[in-house]
Amino acid sequence: AAQGNRKGQETGMSAADLNEVLIINVMSRQGEFNGSELNRVLQSCGFRFGEMNIFHRYEQHSGKGAMLFSAANVVEPGTFDPDNMDHFSTPGICMFMQLPGPKRPMHAFEIMMDSARKIANLLEADIKDEHHNILRQQTAEHYRQRVLDFERKMLTLQGGQRQH
């Protein structure tokens, strides 16, 4: 692989230029999620409250391992107050996964989709895309394609060194 200038190459892309953010919004059908209910459901789906005052989902349900994706409040500034969840409500949460990030991006994306479905079922909510449209199967496939495209570009930039 080429060494490249550390400050960024003039031509072509470097791995540092590659990033993608996948967003799934889970919005209440009743208008608002009750804070303590939301907290309970997020915890049951393996989310842990943490840095930046938002929830994070790690590789292991127990909260161990690398971070896969996060869940913020859709209401600015996007944070939660864990000491005040009983007196809190929000119209929804914004789940997001940043690439590069998880070692296995597609696996992480499937966990994020699965978490969105569980939360939506438990809290009577709609799953929406980054533009706040109902997330349809076609959109989910488009998101998967974005993950695959990202993985392919990363491999190309890393000189195509594949581990079989």
C-alpha cells in the first residue's frame, strides 16, 4: 500500500475521507414516549446510557465490546437526563451508526434495524428514515447497499487486502 502524505493526498481519496452515517428515527404514534418507559425499553434492547448524554449499543447485550451505534433524543440538543427520565417525554429517538465504526458494519446495521423494530413494537412507534418518511423495505435495502458500498470502498483503499 502507498504511504501517502499524512496531511492528506492531493489526488484520490484516503480512508479518512470515507464516512457514512446511517440514521433511523423511531417516532411515537401517540405523540410522545414516556421517559421511564423509553429508558426501560432501551435498556432491554441492550442500550447503555453513556458519553455525550445519549444511549449506545455495544457488541454485547451486556454493554461490553465495541460500540455499534447510538440513540439520541430527536429533540435538540439530542441528549437525555438519566436522573430525570420519569419526568420526561419525547416524540422520538434518532438511532445512528457512523462508518467507519463497527468492525462488522452489516452485522451492526442488522442489529440497529432489529432494535428499531423491537422499540417500535414495544412503544407503538413508527420506524422512519433520515428524512422522516416511513422506513419501507426498499429504503432498508438502500441502507444495506450503502453499508456494502462503504465496505467495498474501504477494501479498495486498503489495497484490496482481503482476509479469507
